Amino acid sequence: MGILICEDNMLASKTLSVILEREGYKTETAVDGSEAIALLQKTVYDLVLVDIHLPYHSGLELVKYLRSDLKQKTPVLIVTAFSDPQMQKQAGELGINGYVVKPFNPSEIIKQIRAILKK
């Protein structure tokens, strides 16, 4: 299973990669919205993890691009420091599959990823 991690914080990106790879998932990372778009154009992932705040294109812009331009229904899990209910509502309207607030518990994020991928 291939998972794209879109995260500009290198420590958070590496942490997510290690957690997921220990569970047997294959990961790729993008440090900004432009890099994520380039990867999404050439690869279909089983899941995309997206931070809200990214350089060049926000996480919400990435989800819009994935759904509207690429017409992909790839599951998306938002992983962000923003717990604002309005932000969660906006993300939900774009058709995300989950919303995790940092800092997160590694076992909880794995549990949520497994649930999303089983659907």
C-alpha cells in the first residue's frame, strides 16, 4: 500500500514515515503543495496524508485538486495542528476521510488509517 505524506515539517514527516513503514506501508513524502501535485499527477496512492498549511498550495487546495482536477477518490486523512471546527467543516465538505490533530498518538493514527483503508 502506497501512502503519500504531504508535510512541510521534516520531523513530523519523518515521524509519520517511520510509523507507517513499521506497519508495512510504503511511503513517499512531499514538503510542499507543488511537490505533492507533481507526485499526484504521476502516481495513484492508496492514501494521502495532508497537513493544512503547506508552502505554495494548502492542504485543502491539494484535496480540491485531487477530487476536481484529477477526479480521484483516493482517501485523504488531514493531519494538522489546527483543531478549529470551521477548518474541520471545510475539510469535510471536500470529502476527506478523516481529520487528526497534532500531536497525535501513533497507535490512534494507525487505527484510523487501517479503518480508512478497509473501506
